[in-house]
Amino acid sequence: MDRTSSRRPWWVWPLVFCVLVAVMVLLDAAWYVAVPIVFAVSVGFEWAWDRYANRRSAQSHGGNGPGGH
């Protein structure tokens, strides 16, 4: 069965991030709160993207193609 139907669409996390930033701006959240949250979200996105890319490369048969390493 296709498991993608139970997963959230790709645009959910950017939407959550933008709403969170907008709420913090509207509430005049201090930079010492906003900066660590933005940093944590960025690191989390990079980690998730790395997992996604590794999964995609593991699904491909025969390596990454010409010029890749």
C-alpha cells in the first residue's frame, strides 16, 4: 500500500514555520526567543531533507548517475 496518504504534504512544515514567525512578529517576540527557534527549525529541515535525499538515493538503482559521487 502507498504510505504517502498517511503522511503530511510537503508544504505543511513551511506553512507552520511561516505562521509561527508571523505570530512571533505580531506578538513582538524578543529576538532571544525568535533566533533559537529559527535556528532549530533550519537545522531540523536540513536533517529531514538529508534523510529524504538518502532515502531517494537508496531507492535508485545504479548509483547517482554521471558526475555524481
